[in-house]
Amino acid sequence: MAFVIGPACIDAQDRSCMDVCPVDCIYEGGRKTYINPTECIDCGACELACPEVAIFPARRAKGDETRESFRDGEVEFFSTVLPGRSEPLGNPGGAEAFGVVGVDIPLVADWDA
């Protein structure tokens, strides 16, 4: 995984990161956006564009419980069955064509921004 969207994005969702992503790998959940760890090419454009300073490289999560939780949440968002869905999102191949997911992993309700 290259980049992670952290707690500063919760309920902010500026979407500037989505506009600059060259591979369209940032998906919109209910309260935050999520970077697909398989589709991300580690270019860093999203990190530079984020006005909330919510995006960080996954390697910077090590040793920080909150960041580790968000890093793991990015993986979980695409690999588990989300509420209201019958199968995991997996790798849809682009957020724009897929559309708004509109839900979050169950833990997001417990996170405070």
C-alpha cells in the first residue's frame, strides 16, 4: 500500500485528492474517502493536493496506533463485505466508473476526527 487517508478526512471529504489521482484509485465512502491499496501507484499527488493534510504514506503508520488503524481500515474497506453489499469491493478499476460507495467500514463510526 502506498498512501492512506487518515482521520482529518472524516466528515471533510474535500475530494481534491480524487481530482488529481492519475489512476482514479480514491473511492468515496460515507464519511471519508479511501485509497485502494492495490490500484494506487504511489505517485503522491493525493498527499500534495489534500487541504486537510489527511493523507500520509503507509510506511509512516508504523508505531502510531491511530495511523495503523487507518492503514488497516483502507485494506479492510476493499477486502471485506461492507454494510448493504453482498461481496467485497475488491479492485473495481476506478472510482469514477464505480460510483460513490456511500458506506464506511463499521469502525468509522467509532473514530473521532
